[in-house]
Amino acid sequence: MGTDYTCNISCMKQLNLNVTPEFERDLKTYMKSRSVQSKSAAVRNALREALERSAVGGDYDFRGWLGLGLKAPLRRKRRFRSEDDLWS
């Protein structure tokens, strides 16, 4: 790590976020599972863990994505009669 990274981290005093209800729910779940008392500590820990995982690298397993497209509802009314209509 260079000095630029260290300076940015040490100079940052506060970060304000507007979060969604889903983020709030997930953060509370994370706090309970890790026994973290404050939201700021939970965000710091989660960010640190994500950084450690990304630094390790390795292979990604996308097998969980298989078949996800099949679960989407099919469009009843077609927007185009044929592929030729896409380009006209």
C-alpha cells in the first residue's frame, strides 16, 4: 500500500450514507451474527472482510446462476414479430 491509500484512510473523518430498508435489515443481521454493537463498526468490518476476500482472488463459482433466466416470467405479447423487425 502506498502513502496515498494511508492518507485517504487516516484523513477521512466521517462518511454519511442514505441506505435502503433492505441495507438496514442486512446490516442488522450482520451485526447480530458478528456480535457488533455499532453500525459504523459493522460497516468497517464488512468492508474489511470484503477487501480481504477480493485480495485473495481465486476462482469464482457461478453455478448458482444456472437456470435463473428460466425463472423470469415470459412475455406474453411479443414486441417484435421477427428478428428483422428489430433492425427496421
